[in-house]
Amino acid sequence: MGIKERFGLKSTETTAETSSAEVLPNAEGAERELRRFRRQHKWDPFLDVDKLDNIDDALASGNAEKEIAIDESLIQEDSPYPEVRSSVPPTDSDVPVNTIRAWTIGMLLCTIVAACNVLLSLRRTPISISSTVVQLIAYPIGCSWAKFMPHHTFHVFGHALELNPGPFNTKEHTMITMMTAAGSALSYAIDILLAQELFYKQQFK
């Protein structure tokens, strides 16, 4: 065997040893994650039984590559629940969230919906505007803002704020819905004020 073949064989052996050394910690981490996942979801009625069976088979066989593959596909890369997989992407898009558009629309809808819910709660048959209705209303408002508002940039304390940062995105839509859902809930203090005025004749005018 020549020098070239010897060095080539040594390089191959070194690469194989390095790959084995890299796979071993990954396999140990994957096995630990799978065992913890199996223990946490032992009585989970929403998780598919076949996925738990695949975890049991991989742990029983001791196949490191299979354990790593199941760990990446089931735990690391995406949600184990098919309902979440179909509605929430595993990636995080780099779109603006903390924008003037989101805050303006969110505060405006939060104020209007909160006032409407307070007034409508005084009826004999109370009516409330849910966050689903707000979500439907906020979308055309956001799209109209993106279409008609000018592209102007403000500088506040060294930070650049864009009046129209581009197309209305999902994160802004979610932020507006969360703001309105959290701020438009009725308060128990309103019932106390109404009871004081109706039963105790305490006028607050």
C-alpha cells in the first residue's frame, strides 16, 4: 500500500470516527427527548397512537438514526398535532409587527368594541362583539391602509417608523385581534357602578 493510499485510508477512518462522535451525542439527546415526550404524552387523547408506537419501537430497537429522525420530525421541526401543523407554519417569517398601522387599528377597534360591549351589556338580552368579528373587520381595514396610505417614514428617538411598511401581514392581524380581545372584556366594576346608581341612589353626575 502506497503513501497516498495510507493517507487516504487514515483520512477515511478519521472522518468515520468524527461522524460517529457527532452522531453519538445527537442520539443521546434524541433518546432523552423521546423518552420525555413519551412520558409527557402518555395519556394524551389528542395525539395519534401510531406516533407513540413509533417512539416505543425506536427506543426498544436502540436505532440511533431512527431515534434522531423521529425526534426531528415529531418534536424539533413541527408540532406533533396535525391540527396545529395544518394551521401554524413551522417557520417564522421576517415581517414587521410593531408598526404604526397595527397599533392604530388595534387601539381604535379596542376602544370602539369595548364601548359597544359595555352599552350592549345593559340590554335585557345582552349582546357582545367577539374577537372573531374583530378579526374579520380588521382585515379589510389593514388592507385598505396598505393600499391607500403613503409610504412615509418618521424618526422618533433615533428609531425609524414607517407609516405604511408594506402589505398587511398575518402578525399584524394577530396583534390587532389580541389587543381587542384583551381590552374589550367587560369589567365587574361596571356592575358595581350600575348597582350603586339603581339601588342605592348614588348619582355620579
